[in-house]
Amino acid sequence: MKLDLSGRRAIVTGGARGIGRTIAQKLADAGAQVFAIDVSLPDDGDTSEISFHTADISDAAAVDAAIAEIGGPVSILVNNAGITRDRTLMKMSQDEWQSVINVNLTGAFNMIHATAPHMVGAEGASIINITSINGIRGKVGQGNYAASKAGLIGLSKSAARELGRKGITVNAVAPGMVMTEMARALPAEILDRALGETALNKLADPDDIAAAVVFLASDAARMITGQVLQVDAGQLI
């Protein structure tokens, strides 16, 4: 079984930048036709291999319109889009709570609700939700984010049970600290603390997350569903 996604159509949310952009590119490199949905177009303007569509995934009507625009059968859905509004619970505003839940969790539901009917009968149909190790362990100052990512794990397992009979696998990837451009701008003490938690004494980069997604989308993972794959260099052992 090869990690060959030729002939498959993939949708990646939050695919214009960061981890999502890397996932979209690696799916394209594996042969998939890739459509990225984000709130804005990529900063570099490079749309040569990926078809970009703008939509706010927390808005069900906007998601429906984007899926209608993309059209056709869909083989792969990657729910990657996410935001943070970090603050301790006692200081967190209602908007800071709700906006994170709306994008990270409700957005994933909106995408599955709109896309799953187009995946029935598609070759290698798979949904991969990008959660976080903080959705498993919790994190000070990230009660909203951790709750949304924990909810995404429950959604993944429920969807795996419901959609399995329709030939669709559903799994989640849980990154730890990932060395994106945003992470590299964090204070050194935060990066050092994350590094100290790892078993491998190094932190993952976006390619590591994308590799896990390509695997779960491929025939090599055709009997894997309802699972959470931690890609965290051993932070959560």
C-alpha cells in the first residue's frame, strides 16, 4: 500500500497558511487535487497547485456555498482551521470563549455536515481532524482552546461510528508544540518548556503533521478509524 492519493479530491480548512498550507501542499504532492478553504487568500499569492476558496467556516451558510462552489465528489476532508484567544477562565470574555468554540469545533461540524454526503462512495473517503494534545491534557490559559479540541476528539469518534458504515474513516491528529513561524516568535522560555516535555528532545515541524495526515488519508490507513494520533515528539507520554 502506497501513500498515493492520485485521483482523489481533498479539502483542507485553514489551508492558506501555517500547518494547513503545509498539509494542503503535501496532499497535492501525493497526487490529490486540493481545495483550501480559509478566511483569506494566501499571503504569497501562489495558487498554482491548490485551489483557494474564502469562507468563514463558523458560518454554516458560507460553508455550504464553498462546498457547492468546489462541487463534485470529495475523498478527503482535513479540518485544520483553528484560532486561539488565550486567557485564564476567570478573565476570559464571552466573546473569547465563543469565538474559539465557533471556529474550532462548530466549524468542523459545519464542514463534516456539508461534505460527508459528497464523500459517500468516494474512493478512500477519509476525514482527518486536527486536534491538540492540549485537548487531552488541558492547558492553563487555554480553557476555550482545550475545550474545543477535546470536543473535536469526541466529534471524531462519534463521526467514525456513524460514517464507517458509509465507507468513511474518521481520525484525529493531535500535535504538540509545532515550530511554525508563529511558534518561532514565542518567548524562548515557552519553547524551552515545551522542548523539556519531549522524549525526543526536539519539536515537530509542520511537515511532521502533514505526513501524519497523508498517511491517514491513504490506503495504508484504510482499517484505522476513530483514533487520535499524537504527533508531539513525546510531550504527552
